[in-house]
Amino acid sequence: MHYKYDVVVVGGGHAGCEAARATARLGLKTALVTMNADLIAQMSCNPAIGGIAKGHLVREIDALGGAMGEIADATGIQFRLLNTSRGPAVWSPRAQCDKKQYRLRMKEMLEREPNVYLKQGEVAGLLMAQGEGRGRATGVALRDGRTISAGAVVVTTGTFLNGKAHIGEERYSCGRSGEAASQVFSQVLRDAGLRWTRLKTGTPPRLDGRTINWDACEPQVGDAEPTPFSFLTGRIEREQIRCFLTYTSDATRGVIQASLGRSPLYSGQIEGVGPRYCPSIEDKFVKFPDKARHQLFLEPEGVDTNEVYVNGMSTSMPIDVQAAMLGSVGGLENAEMIRPGYAIEYDAVDPRELAGTLEVKKIPGLYLAGQINGTSGYEEAACQGLMAGLNAAAALRGEGPVILGRQEGYIGILIDDLVTKGADEPYRMFTSRAEYRLSLRIDNADERLTPVGRRAGLVNDERWDAFLRKGVQKAALFAALEGGRDGGKQGAWLKRPESKLADIPEWVGGVLEDAILPGVLTTVETEVKYAGYIAQQGRQVAKIAQSSERRIPAGFVFAEIPGLSREVSEKLKLVQPETLGQAARIPGVTPAAISILDVYLRVQHGLQHA
Ligand code: FAD
């Protein structure tokens, strides 16, 4: 049986859902092929969306017209705005979601898209055609014999390629717990000549909530006024739940120390590289031996399930050791596991095989997004899916690529990091990866990206109108703050750190005729308070944009530049970048080295812009 589509998306995880929805909304008939159509948008690990820097990604996905923010708002059961003790640049929303509702809502949203066609099956082959001297992807073949031809193929296979689970000495092939791995397709992509790496991640046990002694744990409540992810969500209406906090004990340390030899991480059984920033519980005790105890958050996985996620206890220890560890924790003495924790190793492509559009350089028409590119996390996957979808659609419609700069958003940073530096461990987003943090805030993601989404065709009229109305309110507030009878006075007052527009509702009400739109007061406050810093960052961005175009002459001798380390000049010699911008993206070439090179090129060579 053969089908014809404009686009075929392989994988119905977080990347695949965004990719399929984007191409479908851009008018392209899209097939979404996934191993189990009931598990679309399944959260393989913690039942939460957002968090530090990840919350920024969700806001950006939403600003571009993606789905994740709206689904998280509709299914969130505990919202918290993180980092509020620090500046607004790093405030980040997080929501624990009802895991089952999240996937059901996403599936429902996809099924309502007239251009999305779901197909359950395992993709086992890539259809290729020869053209312009290179093979071009033209579709996929399913293991059950069906074939699908398409103008673009977007692969988002997550942890499934050659996946192998580890629980103690036991190891078996799987994509994630209870689901088969994808082995054939991994080999197909290897045979296509892509470079590969082997990575690893892990997850904690899920407990039966009825067996937890909740009274021995500390309740953790969410924010009284939840901060939504989507610019289109007015208020979160759903009832909110409590989570709980408990701690490991000396006895937990004893259990782990006595059993380290049985840990697949320490016995050498696991070869893949795991995320340093998200260590397993056994790793935490080994790497931080002086820390008396570790926090464990008990997070219900939904409102109509007994399953509780033990955040902080990711492990691949044998099941009897996991049970002993749990028995050593206050409140969990009698807790029973529904599912044990495990680690998973999987194949990932070296993302340096990709262009900034997420298209494979060697194979036109083939796009990769999500965990297959060496990232970790739902949000990191979703934003790549969205960008791969936008770019596949743009290419098919004969339009220019949609590539975000590092100064435009965390999504731009993530993709630029991946395609220039690669991922030698699972890549997750941090605010520290951003050079211009103050300009990349959650409150202004719409200003940065909604016009991009609108140009690409993904932002609908409802979102665009909300965006324009917010702009009008912002302009009115600024005009009133800068002029008017008492504007100058209010402007000076607002510059003080403790001043908030919400504290002067009558003044705000006198300026704005309509109901205040979400986020507008925060944006105005932040831009007033940090005006000097924001302007300074703007100048830096402009300067770097200007110098990144500066050409480096062919055969340039980097070793002759005083002040450049030998290591850096050797890297530059090896790559021979053509512009300063390219030089800056070579791993290990520091911003300081780029400044030296910039000055040298200008002074010694009097070089002009490209
Ligand atoms: P996935 O969500 O994995 O979706 C892949 C999809 O592709 C699935 O629907 C699958 O059915 C489909 N598929 C695969 N192969 C084929 C094929 N050949 N044909 C058709 N369909 C196919 N993230 C964190 O941020 N922190 C963590 O601590 C963390 N721990 C994790 C622990 C475990 C055990 C696992 C499994 C994942 C963990 N993750 C963690 C990762 C998180 O789940 C992923 O980052 C995220 O789900 C990746 O999204 P994705 O869309 O790339 O892939």
C-alpha cells in the first residue's frame, strides 16, 4: 500500500507533534507515523513542562504559534514561577501536568487538524532519489510493508533508536519502558552515512500513592496565582494540587555504597554518556560525598491516578536495591513501586550533520528534531520539532529558511549550539547559555518571535490580534510614563526596584481603556527598571552582528596574532573560517579570542565588511 503526502513526520513524541501540527497548519498534507498511536506526546520521564530556561523555550514555542504552551496550561495541576528571587531575565514558569490528560489533549488537537493523518507503525526504511549528485529523501517505508512518499521527511524518534534499558544487571532492548526499540531504522540512518553517538538518560521509580506516609513529608504548594505558558491563556482555571518533599537519609547512603558494584553505571555495563546536570541518585552520593542528604520531591502524575513520581531519585540500581533505598527515606518506609526506575541508552546523530534549518546537510529533504539530535527534555525536543516543521514547509513552498539568531531566542541558541558544537552529552537548556539574557525574557517572547511566526504563516489571527493589542497597551503605558501630567513622576517612581504598576491600579486604569493583557505590566516595568542595561545589550548585539560579517582572508595565518593561545590558533587554522561569525562558532574559540581577532583584522588589515 502506498500513500502520498507533502510531509511525513516519523515519531509522535514532543518534537513530532509540533512538527506535524506546524506543517499541517501551513497547508501541507502531513502523515504522522508513530509506533503506538495511543502514546502520542507521552511524557517518558517527569510529568512536568517548563522549569529554568525550559520555561523560556515553551514561551517561545507558543509565541511562534506552537502547541506545547496551550496544552500545558490546559492540563497543569501545579504551577510555579521559578527564580523569582532573582531578576526577571531568569524567571521561568514550570507546571506539573496531568500526564494522561497531556497526551490525550495533544492527540485530540492533532486529530482536529484537517491536514494531519495519523498512522501507527514502525518506520524501517528511508526512500531516496538521486538528484544533483546527492541522494534526496523522498519518503519512508514501514515495517508492515506500507510506504509513504513525501516532499520532506522529519525524523523525531527520541530515545527509541537502538534503545537499551538497564535495571541493575538486567538489560533489554526497548524504546522506553514497555515499548519496543526501533532497531532497523537506526541502521538505515547509519548506512546513509550519518555520524552517531551513544547517549544515556534515566528515570526514577513511580510509587503507589496509597503506600506513602504523606504526614511524614512536607507539603509543597504551587503559586496562588499561576503563571500560564501561553500568551493566549487568560487564567488557569483547573484545580491545583499539592506536592510533597522528603529527604534521603544516612541509611540511603549506606544502601547505595554497599551496592555500587551492582549499578550498571559503575560496573561499566552502561557505555553511553549521561547528562552531568541530571545525575542519578547513586551518582549524587558518589560525586557529592559531603552532602548529608538529598531532596526528593513526590509529584502525583495526575488527578485520577495513584502513581507518584519521585523527582530526584533517578536510578538504574537493581530492583531490590531500589526498594531498600526507598525504605530508608522518611515517609517512604512502606512505599511500593508501581514501576521501577531504569536507565536507557540510545543512538543519537551528531547534530553537526545538520544545517541551521535542521535539515541533514548530506541528505536534502531529511530533517531531524528532538532527542535524536543529542538533546534531552520535552521542551528542547518540541522547539526543534517546530523549527524543523517550519523549515520543511518553507523549503517545499520555495520560501527562505526560518533560522533564529542567538539574540532572538533560546531556540536560536539551542540550534546554533547543536549544529556548531555538537552534543557530547545530552544537551539541555540553561539560562547561562544565553549571551543576552536580559533581552530574552519570558514576558517579551511574543515581541521577539510572534512576528517571525506570523511571517512563516503559523500565527493565526487570534494570536496576532492579542499581540497587537498588547503592543498598543505597552505604547500607551510608555507614553503616559514619559509625558502627561503626572507621567514624569510615575516614570521616576517606577525605576525604583520595589515599585510595581500593580500597586497603582487607578493610575494604570486611567491609562488603559481595556482589561490589562497578560504580561504587559511586567514588560513595561522591566524595560523601565533595566533601561540602561537593555540598551547596552542592544549595542553589543548590533556590534557583534556587524563584526560577525567581517571577512577573514583565505590562507590567513592565525599564529601571527599576538595574544591568541596556541590551542585557539590551531583550531582556527584547522577550520579556516571565512568570517568572524564562523570563527566564533568553533568550539573552544572564546569570545575573548574573537575580540582579539576582530581588533587585529581591523587594525592590521583595515578590512571592510563582507
Ligand atoms: P520521544 O518523546 O521519545 O518520542 C519519540 C517518538 O518516536 C515515539 O512516539 C516513538 O513511538 C516514535 N518512534 C521511534 N522510532 C520510530 C520508528 N522507527 N517508527 C515510528 N515511530 C517511531 N528528559 C529530561 O529532560 N530529563 C530527564 O531526566 C529525562 N529522563 C528520561 C528518562 C527516560 C527513561 C526516558 C525514556 C526519557 C527521558 N527524558 C528525560 C527524555 C524525554 O523523554 C525526551 O527528551 C523527550 O521525550 C524527547 O522528545 P522526542 O520527541 O525527541 O522523542
